[in-house]
Amino acid sequence: MSNIELSSPAPQVTQITLNRPDKLNALTYELVRELHEALQQIDGDHDCRAVILTGAGRGFCAGLDLNGFGVVPGTENLGTAQQGMAVQQFIATLVPRLRGLRQPVISAVNGPCAGGGFALALASDIRVCATNAKFGTAFVRLGLSGCDIGVSWMLPRLIGASRAWELLLTGRVFDAAEADKLGLVTECVPLEALMDSALATAERIKANSPFGVWMTKEVMWSNLETGSLASGIDLENRTQILASHTLDARRAMTSFFSPDKAAFENR
């Protein structure tokens, strides 16, 4: 059985389902490898306009499989620290992979979302959750640093440093209502409505031009790292002029006040 399932719940929308439901979709080498491969495949699919990431069964992702992640091939004869670093980097590179994907990623958090699963949700562009969802990062409670897989960079930028510090230093679990209050998710709905919520967001994204969406995602992520307002505006200016020369932009402008939607060709 595949650890990752790809499906298309709507035209031009790809759903990635983490598929180890008996283990709350905990991360193993094979699952992470298949997820890397799935993201690479999706990035090359120019018909795909949005991605939904979710988990099979009653959980999103419980984090690292504590019964054993596995060994990264080629590191079998290395020392413990070297093997551990290879595993760490293999998992952590999922974060820039998600950030670099042209299509926006919507995490549909359908249950427990912890550790590495929490990092995947943070690395997504949009998060919606079911009312039964639980979030947390227990690294610090395991004698490790609470800063792992990009969480210490992403979480303060999403909810603010003060709240992020409290969550990372205590390692406590928080529920869907608190995630909504913190602004971590854009919508909190009953479980049976979760995929409808994610699909509705995907449809709103699809109403815009592919290049405009791609550039919006790219500039927003880049400006989280930009050191000044001036450099952020410079990046916006150049991207805006670039986008304005696309055929899709001209079509969108023509149809803006029309009841007929623009037919985008990604040109």
C-alpha cells in the first residue's frame, strides 16, 4: 500500500493524502520519500492550480514514527550523529519544497497534527481544520529543542513571537478553537465539512490567473525574509510589471466587470 495517495477531488485540484491511518500517518522514510516525489510531480503539472494536503483516517499527521523512521539510503555505515543528521535534513527539506511549489497548498487538518505534521501544516500556504483537530510540538517534552523542521521560523511569523515562544517552550497541545483564535487557521468547521471548506478555498484560488497566483505565493514567502520595506516593494514592483505582460492578466482585466469569467491559458 502506498504511503501517499494522489487524487483529484475537483478539476485542477490535486489532493495529497498521507496514508498510514493505523499510525496516525506518522512519518517514516518511505512516506517522506513518496511525499517528496509527489510534490515534484505536482510542481511539473501545469494544469494543477491548487493542492490540498490531508491525512487518511482520524488524524492529519502525528509526527515522527517513534517505532522507527528508517535509515536514509547510503548512510547505513555512518555514525549515529551522521545518520541522524541525514534523517533530519531529509524531513526538513519538505518545508522549502512546499514553499517553492508553484501552486498554493491548503492543509485540511482532520485530527491530531503534531511534530513533523505540525511543520507540514505551517509550511502550507493556508490551513483549515476540523473542530476535533489538535495541534502541538512535543520536541521540548522529549528532551530535545522545541525548534525543529522550520517550526521556530514559521510559527512566530504566523501567530506572533510571544505566543509562539509559549507554545514551543511548553510543548503543550492546543485545540482547534485556540488555533482559530490564534489565527493559525482560516476556518474551523465540523469534520464532515472540512473537505468542502478546503475545496471552496481552492475554487477561489482557481478563479485567478495561474501566474498571478504563483507570483503572489512566491513574493509573500520571499517578503517574510526580506530585510526592509524598500526591498520588499522593489520585489513587488518588478513582479507586478512582469505579471502585467501576460495574456492572462489582460484577459482578467477585460473580464473584471463582466459576469463572464476569464478563461486562463497560463500564458
